[in-house]
Amino acid sequence: MASSFYPPQRTLMGPGPSDVSARVLGALSRPTIGHLDPLFVTLMDEIKVLLQYAFQTTNELTLPVSAPGSAGMEACFVNLLSPGDKVIVCQNGVFGGRMKENVERCGATAIMVEDTWGEPVSVDKVIAAFDEHPDTCVLAFVHAETSTGVRSDAAALCKLATERNALSIVDAVTSLGGIELLVDEWGADAVYSGTQKCLSCVPGVSPVTFSPRAVERINNRGHKVQSWFLDMQLVMGYWGGSSKRAYHHTAPVNALYALHESLVMLQEEGLEAAHRRHRHNHLALVAGLEAMGLSMVVAPEYRLPQLNLVNIPEGVDDAALRSTLLEEFDLEIGAGLGALAGKAWRIGLMGFASSERNVITCLNALEAVLLRQHAAINPGKALNAAQAVLKG
Ligand SMILES: *Cc1c(COP(=O)(O)O)cnc(C)c1O
């Protein structure tokens, strides 16, 4: 007979999920109520306002899709694209490749703009792609590439899309809550995110927001969205502004209690303060890693503070090191993905997990395990270097 599952208390410093606070877990375990209960409807309204704050937008169509970030991605593509449309897709890591998949499954054509993994999207290459394909109707790119730890210039890319009369689709799964994301100021049209990265909420929900231009495109579609579940015109009847809510699907009630709590925490801290905290802890981690003799993959100006790509030193057994960290130190860090598999670690400092405690924990554990593997590092230096930044 199976028995109850009791997971260990891990420290989650990979590419997500990140550590969920006791406060958010507490909210998750409150009594389930009906998803059309007037009190739940009030909560839905509040979540919408809190998401508008997180996204820095007044977009009416701002809501959490009841499925993970990948569903938010799919919601943006299936609602905005029609067969035959031309879409410029920027790829500088794993997630741009998924955008291409989405475009093609909508029967649209993806015009790929590729950049080296570890580098940001080249705005000049996107300009050249628009020059070559002036009939492009959507520009899609990843703001914070979680596979490489790189931030691209979302403001410039959104502005370019608007100038070329195209809509922008922005993957902000890892950026929301961790770095500046100004949906209205940048003129981003369809933006999707996730709960388990810098919001430090449980996985399984995807906040999305659509600009008035994007809503107009959705309302003027010539034919039905191929996905019934993700059809925003139907979802709007459930999450819409009017007091009359029509049943579409059962919202993940408790997961939304958790999302609400994590957004309340973000509002209490303030967006700018949250961004500063992410940056501060990132600088301390990098100082410690470099003092230890390790090197970073990404140039400083493009680094994501919430996801740190570290080159694996020569001779180190990557898989053995990560399993020792997990088994003996209850510490999860991420493996390299795609082109960076076996070459880099991905150390997350996302949301609630971006703390001084985690910076110190990670540096100590990593140093201990590297020493066991006789790696050529400088022992005894990382703590001082990190501390100097943390207390500086
Ligand atoms: C994690 C992630 C996703 C996918 O989110 P899921 O919640 O795993 O479906 C998409 N894009 C980026 C950039 C991500 O980091």
C-alpha cells in the first residue's frame, strides 16, 4: 500500500521552481471554496489588480492562465496567430526554439533570427529581418533566457515591433519579479510568465497580459482559436471585468490563494526593492564564485541576477557534484541545457530564494564538494568576497 509523501526541505537554487515561502504554502493549505463563490470572485479581482502591478500595466486582459508557463506561451501564440502569418522569432537559447514550435503549430511561418547561446538578441538582426519581411505581423522573443542566463533588450525590441506595425510576444517567465519589466512603457503586446520563478509561488499557473492592440487582434480573428481551453475570448467570460462570470473551467482555487499571497508579498516589498535585492545577492554570489576561481558564462552587462551561469571547471564530474549537493546538502542547482549541457551550472537566485542565506549556503556547499573532487579552486576566499558585497 502506498503511504503519504513527505518531501525533504530542499533549498531550490536551480532554474525553477524556486523556494516557496512558508507564508505562500500556508495560503495554499487554506480551505477550498467554490470557484464561483462570491468571495473567490473577489479574490480573482484582487489577483488581477496585483498582476497589473507586477506587470506594470493597466491592461484589462491580465489574468493567470490555469496551467504552467508553457500554457501561457501557447495562449499568446494561438490567440494572436492565424495560418499564413509571418512571425519573426528570436532564438538565443532553448525557449526561443519552443516559440518556433508554437508558431509552426499555428500554421504560421517562423522567420528565425538566431544569436549565440550566452549572448542577447541582436536588435540589428531583428531590424534586418523586418526590412526583408515587411509583412511580418508578430515579433516574438524571450526577455530572460533561462537556459543561458541572458537578458535581452525588451524595451528596444517592443519599440521596434510597434514601429513596424507588428505585435510583440514576450516570454517573461523568468523576468517577472526579478528584473525590470515595464509592459505599458515598453509597449509589449502579449506577455506571459510563470509562478514558480521569481514570484516564488507553487508551479502550475501562468500570469499573462494582453495590450488593447492585442485584444483588438483577438476580437477580429477570422476563425476560431484552435485551442478551446486557451481561447481568450472564452476565458474572458470567466475572468472578465463584468460581475457576471460564466463557467469555463474550474480555476485552481488553492493555487490561486498561493499566487495571491506571493503577489501581496511582492507588493509589500515593492517591485524596485525586489529588483535591488535580486541584484545585490547576485553580485555577492558572483564575487564569491570568482574569488573561488570560477568564471561566469555571460558578460556582466547581460547577466540575469536571478539566474547565474557558471563555467564548470576542467576535470569536475558535473553529475556527481550536483547529486552530492542534492543528497548531502539538500541543495538543488541547475544543469546546463542544450548547447551548455555539461559545460555550465545554472544557479538560481529567484524570488524568495534570492537571500543572503542562500548565497552563503551555496558558496559553502559548492566549495566543499569541489574540494572533495580535488578541483583546482582557491579555497577559503569565497565567503569573504561575498560578505564584502553583502555588508557593503
Ligand atoms: C520555465 C520557463 C518556461 C516554461 O515554464 P513552465 O512553467 O515550465 O511551463 C518558459 N520560458 C522560460 C524563459 C522559462 O524559464
